[in-house]
Amino acid sequence: MAKSSSLNVRVVEGRALPAKDVSGSSDPYCIVKVDDEVVARTATIWRSLSPFWGEEYTVHLPLDFHHLAFYVLDEDTVGHDDIIGKISLSREAITADPRGIDSWINLSHVDPDAEVQGEICLAVQMLEDVRGRCLRCHVLQARDLAPRDISGTSDPFARVFWGSQSLETSTIKKTRFPHWDEVLELREMPGPPSPLRVELWDWDMVGKNDFLGMVEFPPQVLQQNPPNGWFHLLPFPRAEEDSGGSLGALRLKVRLTEDRILPSQYYQPLRELLMESVLGPAEEDAASPLAVLEELTSGDCRQELATKLVKLFLGQGLAGPFLDYLTRREVARTTDPNTLFRSNSLASKSMEQFLKLVGMPYLHEVLRPVINRVFEEKKYMELDPCKMDLGRTRRISFKGAPSEEHVREASLGLLTGYLGPILDTIVGSVGRCPPAIRLAFKQLRQCVEERFPQAEHKDVKNLAISGFLFLRFFAPAILTPKLFDLRDQHADPQTRRSLLLLAKAVQSIGNLGQQLGQGKELWMAPLHPFLLQSISRVRDFLDQLVDVDGKEEPGGPARALVPPSVTVREGYLLKRKEEPAGLATRFAFKKRYFRLSGEMLSYSRSPECQTRSSMPVSHIRAVERVDEGAFQLPHVMQVVTQDGAGALHTTYLQCKNVNELNQWLSALRKASAPNPDKLAAWHPGAFRSAHWTCCLQAERSAAGCSRTHSAVTLGDWSDPLDPDAETQMVYRQLLLGRDRLRMKFLEDSTLDTTPEADTEKGSSATEGACPAALAHQREAAARLLEVLADLDQAHEEFQPQEQRKVAPGPLRP
């Protein structure tokens, strides 16, 4: 049995932010922290006090997740960025509503005394002798303390309070991972029982000491269960200070999903029901798990469910039948071909998620070259006269103010210069399109053609495919390339407008020209001749795309979504030399091109270089951040590997920004997730000048001073398949419809199944159904309810075991 925990975060927008620049505006961005680890950074929105980000993240978490924080900062070209404010959400606040948080939340001031992090290790004993009671507090060590000094470290000491007495440890200089190993004894004084409070402080030679955090234990705990282990540091208790909206607000959507994952055999009956349902007649099905889910789900839940179902059926080698089942049901319900797949139904969402899961490498290959050109060239393009900035064009050209016609002609040339290569690559990509996608589109086309065979609907079969491929896949990727992993950063306003124009053109091509000249965007008319010339090429491309033979071969339940040999991440990183003796730090890091697959992390001087060094992914034991103070460099990570002799080796890599760092950390952690003997603790510093820069220990082989974070990863299209977790999510959704299913088919188990009885009941659910079909539906409903009841019972049996495992106690590394 295991537990899964994931956090869905959407940073939507901000409002009424204060101006931090002399221009009267700000350049805001948002940092997302989970338990003091930065997991994401939004794009900077330049010159805006009401920024819109619309960025979404899924973070897979360890089970002991405590809080989530959002920091809004103003980016400055020179000097440090200004802190605008923060929002802190505890685990309890996020889980108070099962639907999560979806609201505007005011930013609050950042109080240094409240910015605590880290843990302290204590062992407390209550002793008695002839002189009375004595409290012995063994202060062993602390880890991951907040950096309070300009060097990125602290000078921590501990102060222990019991009643009216207090004692202090020694001060450990320049470390966030102090080792004291000191025993402090305090005698009980007359009076009522007192709590034990341990405070950590950063010693400063000049000025007052800085607070690092505290822990407190009531008298009852000291008597019954004296503290012994690791404990999270907390800020001083104080009332939450409300800024009254003076710092602005953020609109956030946050939802924490936690589930108990049972052993695989408990999910097998439900998986069998799911697999059976896609192999039966789709149109007549009303009581299978998929039919129930289709009726129940809506909104964001439908998208999440679609992703889980696609991954589940991909793992079973039945993605094609699954998509065919859903599309046949939707096509059978559709009377107007113009509305086919236009809603966000379970069928539409499932096909959309299927394209992302299976086709992302294909999308990157097709679009990345042109998207990179648009970002790098930063050309001004505009066709809408209401949005044309003639003065901007004059500043760029230095040839006086051009007319609207000149701007339109220049923009038209640039747009067609980008659209041409995009279209050429797409229509020439038939052989590179994944076979699973081509088979799914072939089934979709046959289904639509059977439903709408009339001559006036001859384009519907092509529109069904192009609607998914162009309107729901290519066009959104062009519009927001960061969300499809095509770029590391969002586009600036000018580039964003260029991408919008390109996306609109690709949408028009995907609509096969049916809506050209209609609607409000008549200013797109100069582009119409190019679009109309492209339609015939797209039709030929779609014909070739579905001209494929063969069927999907069934896969095993543990089949990977991405083959181990496929590259999941690549790019330039700075690698530190193994032993750069005598070299300054900045000369010790050399630029190398890295490629990561499920089998190997390799690097070379350039992408074309044939001489490559590599390390097997199976040898990785930890992938962690490195403190900035270790090399006086930001965005450094370490990959700890173990050779055949059992020796550990560390490779230090520097990324260009925090988002790239998070993406590489996540990719490496997911690739190495199945590895045995992962390290529970390691050093966030480096061994330099005969000691570890983090904890100051002099032995290279000293035990790690900080816990590792292998469970913290960002969710994306390359996440590994997990059939048990996916089935658990399906089970949770089916529970929501259990009562409705029971009322619909089994409200009265003694009901007669004759036509007369059904007519008397008058139920809309069974109206018009023949007795044999109705009996079959009731049998299927009863079987599904029985499977759900068995899973209910299994969860109840495992719950006491889980509670014993997570009983309150000290934190362990």
C-alpha cells in the first residue's frame, strides 16, 4: 500500500499591485514554494499592476507536505528584485474544502521573523534526583535553516527555555546545518508545570540577532512522551496581519489531491470492467464504468479524469478502442455535424489529452524551429488597423511614419514567411506522426463518415480530425509555447501578438476555410489567399495521415508512456570539472550539451559531437539542489551516482534560470524513480577546502546533513504510467455516481422487466429499452456496484494500518 499526493496550482492573475518603479508601474513575477523549496517561477509581466499569468503547475509531493507559499516580486534590471508581498497557505487551509481554493487572496507583508524554515533534532529526558526534577535537553543538530547573512549562511545558536530558566548552546559560524551535540540541563522551579521552548537565532556582531525559528512542547508531552527526533521550526505565534488589500491580491486556484493506493490486485476487477466496456457496443451502453463517468464529470475534473483514463488504457494497449468507444457515443448523440466535438465532452478531452501524451515529441519536432525563429527575430507584425502602432514601426525603420498599407504588407510577408515553413513541416510529417495517433484518427474518420454519409457533409470527416490536430493541438501550442514545453519562458507582448496571429491562421487552416470572411476579424482578409491555397494541401495530408494499416498490439500493465531510449529532455548546461584544482569557480564550469532518456544521461561539447560521455540512469541515487554559497553561483544542481564498487560520485550542473533547474530536477528524479538504494539524506553544499560548505564537516564521507527531495517533481506529459493510481482516481469518481446508478437501475430489485412494467415506471433512464437490454444494463450496474463495494471494504481494512504508520511522532530524515 502507498499514498500519492499532488498539488494542482494555477496562478491566474494579480490586481492592484503597488508601483515599485519610478515609472509608476512594476514588473511583477511570482515564485511558488512548497515547504521552502522553489518549485516554479512565473514569467515577468512588464509594466503592469494587474498582471495576467495563467500559469498552471502540477507538483507531486512527499506525504509530509506542510505549506505552500506565493511570493510576488518586482524584477529589476539593476540590483535586487523588490518583494511586493506573499500569500501563505497551510495544508489545512487547502484541504478545508474538497474542491480546493479558487478565489482572490490579499497579499501580506513579508515579516523576516515569520520567514523561518528547517528542522531541529532534539532528545529530551525528564529526570528526578534528591534535588528534584531536572530536564535534560540534548540539542544535536539542525538543518535547512534560513540564510540570514549576506553570504547566504547563518551563525546559529540555540536558546532553551523551561519555566524561568534559559540556557544557550555555542554558536556555529557560517552554516545552515549546524551540529552542536550539546546537553543542557535545567532544574524545575516552584510553580505550575512549564512548557519547553527551543529557539534558534542567528548571531550578529553588529545589531540585534535574527530569529531562525522555534519549537515548543507543552508539559503533558514532556511528561508522557518526551520529544526525541526531528521537529519543524515554527515562527513566533502572532495574529495574522492583514494588509487590507494595500499590497494587492492574487487570484489562485489550488487543490491538493491525496489518495491511498492499494496493492495492485485490488484494482484488477475494476480494470477488467473498464477494459470490457470499450470492447462492447458503445451506443447502447448505459451502465458500464465509462458510461457512468461520462455522465458524471464536468469542468476541470473531466480533464483530469480524461488524462488518467488515457494513461490507463495506454498502459493496457487499448487506447485505440477506448477513444473509439467514446467517439462513437458522441457521434451517435450528435445531430448537427457543425457541433461535432465542439464541446468539452469526455470524448473531446480524452482525444486532446491523448495527443499531448503520445504526440508531444512529434509536436516539438514540427513546431519548435519556427517558434524559436519567432522568439529570436522579434519582428513586428500586425494586420488589425485598430492595433497598429505606426510610431513603433517608424522607430524601428528610421524612415519616417509608414502608412497602414505598408505595415499591412510587411506584416503579411512576415506572417506567410512563418506560416509557410509551419505548413510545409506539417504536411510533410506523415511518416513522423506516431502510429497510435494515425490509427486513432483512422477510426475517428470511419465513425464520422458512417454517421454523416451525405454529400453535403463530405468535409465533416476531415474537420473531425483537423479540429483535434490543428485547433486543439497545433494552434494552442503556437499560442502558448511554454505550456507545451516549446520554450522555457512566456513571450513578451510583441511576440505574444505575433504568436496569436499565427495561431489564428493555423485555426483557419484547421477549419478548412469554412469560416473565412465571417465574424468580426475581417482584417485577416489579406491572409485569406494564402490560407485558401493551403486547404487542398491539408486535405491531402489528412488523407495520407489515416492511410495506415495495422492495429495496436496489447501492452502490459507496466508499459512506459515514453520508451526508455527516447530523449525526454535535452539542452546546454554548465558542468563542473571533476577536480578543478587551482581554477577559479567560474572557470571550473564548462558548457556541455546534455541529453536525458530513461536509460542514460549523456553529454558532449555540442549536439552534433559524436564523442559523448554518459552515466546510466540506473546508477543515480539522488538529484538535489546545491546551495548558492557552495560555488557562489545560482541554479546549481547535483547528480549523485554510485559505481559498481559502491563509491558515490557527484556531478555538479548549472542551469540558466530557476525554471530550467526545476525542469531538469523533475526529469532526472522521475527517470531515476524506480532505482533502489536511493539516498535519504545528502549534502546541499560541496566538499571544498577540506570540508563540506553546508555543514562544515571535515570528512568527505560524512553522512548527508539534509534530507533528499526525490518525491518533489513537476507533473507533465512524460510522467510514467501508474495503473494503480490511475484506477484509484477512476474509483473515486465512480463513487460520486454510485447512488445515482443504484436509483437508475436497481432502485427496486423486484421490478418486473416486462415492457408493461417499464412503461408503468416511466423512467427516462430505461424508457424505450427492450427487456433484454434492460436486464443486461441492470446486471452490469449490479456488477459495478459490487466491485465498488469491494474496494470500499479494502480501503476500510487498510485504514487502521495507515493510521498506525502515520501516528504523531518525531520527524525522521
